[in-house]
Amino acid sequence: MKAILRYRMTESLRWRSVLVLALTCFGLGVASSLVWVYVLYSRELADRDLSVIAILILMLAVTGASLLMARFAKKRIRTLPDSI
């Protein structure tokens, strides 16, 4: 456990980890949003209330935020010096 806490990440590895996590979250967000839309529209119209649609909007917002984080991480990786 102490070895994990003492492990020092280089800046390049840190941003590459952020990029991988952000892209993973983006992919999972798209997949879960599509599943949620399928479930939402397979139900009757009377069953939809505002909280169900609000969950979908929040899922799409988090997916968009992870895409923005991936773009930011990609830009940071490009600006790092090659020696790191």
C-alpha cells in the first residue's frame, strides 16, 4: 500500500491516464444514454415524468463534460516536452 502512495507519476503519464479515463467515461456515457433513450421510448407516454427526462439530460451533460476533458488532456499531451 505504501508503494502505491509513494508512486510518482510523470506529467505525461498523468495526462495520458486522464485521457484514457475521459474517453472511457465518454464511451460508457454514450452507451448508457442510448440504453436510457431506448428504455424511455419503449414505455407508454403516460409513464414519463420529468425526473426520467432529467436523468437523461444529466447523463448527456456528464458525457459532454468527459469529452471536453479528453480534448483538454489531448492538448496538454501535445504541449508536453518530448523529454518527459
